Amino acid sequence: MAKELYKNILKRLPAALSLVIFIFGVLYLQNIFLVLTLVIATGFLLIKEWLLLSESKINLKQIIFFLTIVLFSIFYTKDFMDFFLLIISIFWFMYSFFLVTNKSSSLLSFDNNYLGALLVLSFVYGLIYLLVFSEFNNINKFFVLFIILFNTVLADVGAYLVGSSIGKTPLFPEVSPNKTIEGLLGGIGFVAIFLSLIYFYNLISFDLILVSLISLPFAFIGDYFESQLKRDKSLKDSGSLIPGHGGIWDRLDSHIAVVPIFILLTKLMT
């Protein structure tokens, strides 16, 4: 077991380090146009990968649906994004209920291009909203974005290391038998330690600590969501864009769930 874990870590490490250095290097520059360009480019990659996995061909209704949301966001911007992120947050709460109660729906599928458009746009709009409209007292927006991304990455790393080492109790075996309660607790523990450290050094407010911890479970929910979609397609990975990690959906599934929830909670609590 230890030898296999070591091999998997070595296989995943180069791509992971490259991504971390690149993304956090971009954040360090604190150039909003560069970050927004990267966000929009990532959105296009997410849509492209979804459509490659979908057996539903693009049609005129889907294009009109997508363009309507984009046009509303252009003309009504903040008000529309407020409403849109609320709707997507409700979706994630509903999916959480479906997951816990072991229910499913034919709408939850890579073949549902409407769903793919909504989820990708919610991720993109959430990050745009954070950088353009959100305000944090004495805290840099780019540092808040770093916290969102790093928390989710840390939760994934903690869940993988702990789950692979001592995980024995599957949480939702029907969806993903390899993900365990021990891994979940390990991921939460890693993030809790990180948040405690930056709070101790007065780098983050207590409100943002609460927002981070409340939104953290949705990192695992987003992971289960994509696992369910891949299981229905009998897929191991969503793609092969990132060596050792799979596709871009495989890397961002947790972030796609966390971002709208985090933004909604910051509006309510800060």
C-alpha cells in the first residue's frame, strides 16, 4: 500500500507543482486583467471538455441559452450575478441532499449541456464577482482568492493522503467506493490547521475563517458530483489534459462547487 501510494505521488507531483507555481505566481502579480483572462480561458477549457464527454450535440436552443446568460451578465452585471450565484448555490445544496439520500436524476449527466453551461458560468462569474465587486476589510482580494484555491487543493491533498493510508470506511460507496470518511476528516484537518495558522498571524478575519469552513464540505461534494457523472459514463478521468491528474474537470470539480458557495456566504457574513 505504501509503495503504491509513493508511486502515485511521484506520478502526480510534477504536474501538480507546475500548476501550483503557475497559478499562485499569477496571483502574486496581482494583475486583475491577467487573472480574469486566465479565468475566462479556463472556462472555455471546461466547456470544451464537457462537450467532448457529452453525447448531446450542440443545438440552437443550447447556444441561445448560453448567450442569454452571458448577455444578462453584461447588461445587468452585479445584480444578475447575485441572482445567478444564488441559484447555483441552491443547486449545490439540492445535490448535497440527493447525495446523502442516495437519490439521482437523469438531469445530472455529462449529456446535459445546459447543466454544464450553468456550472462553468457559475465558476467564472463567481471569480469575476470576487475580484470586481467583493469588498474585504483590510484583506487583499487576491489573497482571498488564494485562500479559496489553496483550501480546496489542501482538502484534496489531505483526503488523498489520509484516505490512501488509513481510509477504510467509504462515505458514499455507490458513487465513489475509494473515497472514505477518514479521507474526508483528513482533508478537513489539513485545512483547519492552515486556517488556524493564518488566523494566528492575523492574516485573515474570523468571518472568513467561518466562510471557509462552512464552504469546505462542498469541495468534497463537487468531487462526488463529478465522480457520479464519470461513473455513469464508465470513465476514470474526464480527459488527459493534465499528466497524472486527468482532465481539467478532474482538477477543478471541487473549486466549481466551492466558489459560488463561498461568494454567497461572504455576501451574507462579511
